[in-house]
Amino acid sequence: MSAEYDIEQIEQANASGRTPAVFVHGLWLLPSSWERWAEVFAAAGYVPVLPGWPDDPDTVAEAHAHPEVFAGKTVGQVADYVGGLIGELRRKPVVIGHSFGGLLAQILAGRGLSAATVAIDPAPFQGVLPLPISSLRASAPVLTNPANRHRAVPLTFEQFRFAFANAVDAAEAEQLYETFAVPAPGAPLFQAATANLNPWSQTKVDSTGAQRGPLLIVSGEKDNTVPWAIAKASYKKQTRNEHAVTEIVEIPGRGHSLTIDSGWREVCDTALTFVQRFA
């Protein structure tokens, strides 16, 4: 999505007078992956804002035609971009993120930019130590080649099936791949992989500050990319926050595609129910 469109969304949110709900996507997806969620949150009285990462294409077809636009995007660059947009909102939003979007949502919450935050199968932040084998395998298409740090990397269907769509049948996995999957920057995965070796990592989260606000972490039981061990470790670090609610929920039988597959509504309603308690 163009920066102009993102600014237009901010203006519409401000004009509405309602609490914004900001949805942050992760790797291999676009803002359009949140469109059904946006309708549910709008019906509940929020005004949805679906920012892209800088230079995100408008459509999946465009993304495949020009994959190079994704190359080189870093966690810090995206956090600053989305944080800048949130800074233009008149009302503090709720923030919902998936995968690396879940990491970004926690970074933004740590900066005091969120009234309530939901991090769904979130990529690990600095200090989260578990590294399950399935997670290594899911990130292998990027991490096995150091040159991918500066590239945009697509997933094959088989790679997408393992990393995202392992908990749905083959027909639905194909449909999800064709509808949603786009190339992704390699840099964020390298940043996450080296976070605990780099004191200045951009994946650092301020998890204990009074400004963080309420946080829910959602974990898909069968997620290969961000298994329960990672989600639980993130939750344990976040529970050190003495100023705000920190909760975790596991959604049975779900993989990393839980925000986009046929069971998306259960996850959406879980997120909505949480944020409605606070904003």
C-alpha cells in the first residue's frame, strides 16, 4: 500500500472520532490479509487502519511482478514507519499484529503507542531464547543463504505448507498460497536469528514500562513457525510488567495461517473480546 493511502486511512480514522484498530501484517503477507478482520472490528465500533510496510504493493499480483520492493526492509524501519502513522492518530489505537507483525505490535506497545495489544503467533523479541526445530525449518528458506539478508525471498508452496498451512487440508493450503502469499524481506529473519548476540538489536521490546498497556499473546497449537515454546517464553518475559494485564491463549488445532484460513473468525473474536475490555 502506498504511503498516501496509509495517510488517507489516518485522516479517515481521525475524522471518525472512533477508536482506531491498527492491524500489522508479518512476512509473506500484505495488509489485504486483514480485510475480513477490519470488517468485524468496524462492525464493533472501531475504525480499522491497515498500514503497509514501507513500499508494500497494493495487490498480490503486483507483489509477484515486483518482488524487489520488499528487499532490505528491517524491523526497526517498519516499527518507525507504523509508529509514525500511529503518532498522527488523535486517539490511541488498539494494535493487532501477526507473526513479525506481532513482534512489531509489542515494540509499538513498549513505546506507549497502544491502548491494548494483541500479538498473534509473534516472532520472538530479543531475550526470547527457545529455538524449536520446526521454527528453524520454517525460516530455513531465508536463513540458509546469507545473501538473502538483502533480498526479497518467496516461499514455494511446499515451504508455505510447512510454515503457514500445516494445519489445514491440501486444497485450502493451495487456496491460501494463491490468495495471500507474497515475497518477503529476508532481513527481519536474520535480525531475529541474531537478536540475542546483538545488544543493539532492532527486535528489542520494552516489556516492563508503565506505558506498555494490556497485552494478549495468541498461540496456534500446531504452529510450526512460532511454536508454543516461543509464544510462552515471550509471555513470561511480558508478565514482568507490573503495570498492565498480560495474558496468553492457545487456539487448539491451528497453525501459523490462523489469521487467514477458514478458522480466522475464532481468532478475530478472541482478539476483539480482549481489546474491548480496555478500549
